[in-house]
Amino acid sequence: MRLETVRTHEAKIAGASVALPIVQLDARKAIALLMVIDMGIRFGDRVGEALAAHFAALRPEIVVGSATLGIPVAIEVSRRLGIDHYVILQKSPKFHLADALVEEVRSVTSTAPQRLLLDRRSVPLLQGRRVLVVDDVVATGSSMAAALRLVRRAGGCVIGAGTILTEGHAWRSALGDDAALLHGLGHIPQFDMIEGEPVADPATVADAFVERRIFLKAQTTQTRKPSAA
């Protein structure tokens, strides 16, 4: 099931408000949907400039994006960084990808398992180079984790990961230590369908991760036994 509800979610992306349609995934869950290919040229300019400005000091030498919605992000960021070439990780098999490097991935917007494929002819573009990996939205973190694995298998040095939006916080567990590399221009929660209406899950809002860490730290402090005098 994938039905657009009558609701929208107001997201802040690189300092500007964007109304995203809330789309029902199944009887219980919904998401705020960003279709970057429908957002227009000015939106691409803004997010490309914002991501490039954030990562410029790390001196990336090449940008990697994932098909399909990560392609315009990779192009715009590369343009702002003054980088002529970029690498796209494919999700559908093509005749020239028969010998590709492959990583398995599962997306929150897809019901079937997917794969990320790196054309071996692109390996020299990544080998020994400082690589920035970008995408449109990071939710489960599975796609981004697979992209990072592919870049490293190709011999690239990942210096950062950029995304237009982070969604919820599950991606933090999927990325592990690599979560510290990720910078998003905005954040969206996930939604529960309650009596036919989408309601933001409090555990997935922007501040929930920080608040949970503070709570767990407080609990640990309270239960810690005092040392013997």
C-alpha cells in the first residue's frame, strides 16, 4: 500500500520550509515523501550549495551518489565543489554491470531487497581518493551503509556522507561509527497511522535521539553504586 494522505509535513531544509506530502506505506506506517526530482532547479541549487559548503573544508576529490534520487544530489554537490567527475551506484542490473561490485540493501520505500552495484570501470576514480557519499534521504541507513562499503571495497577513503534529509534515527545503528560522518540538511520524523490519520512517532523526531541519550545517562548515574569509603 502506498497512498498519499491529505496531510503534509513542514520540513526545514537548508534554512527553507518545504511542505512534503505524507504517504501511507501500509495500514500502520506513513512517511513524509521527498521527491527531489520534482523539486525544481532552485531547490537543487540550494541543497547542492549547502552540502558543498559543509564538506568543502574536508577537501573531497570525488562525489558518489546512488541511483535514482541520489543522482541530482551528486551532480549539484559536485558542481559546487568544482569537481568534474562523479560516480553513481546503480540499483538495476545493466549489460555493462555484469562484473560489478555488489552490496545488498533494503530500502524503507521498497518492499523487495535491492542491490547497489559499482561499475568496476569506476574503481580507478575512487581508489586512493577522498570520497564524499551523498543521497537524498537516509532512513534505515541500509542504502548509505552499502554505499560506504562499496566505496571502501574500491579503495576509496570516505571523508563524509551528506543527505538532504535524515528520517527517524534507525540509520544511526545501521551506520555504527560511520554515523558521525553523516550530515543532513534537515530532519523528518516517521508517522504512525492512528484512526486513519498520520501522527508523528515521538521516538523519531529530531531531538529524540539526544533526549534518549540524556535519559539513559541519567539512569546510569542514578543506579551506579557508590564506591566504598
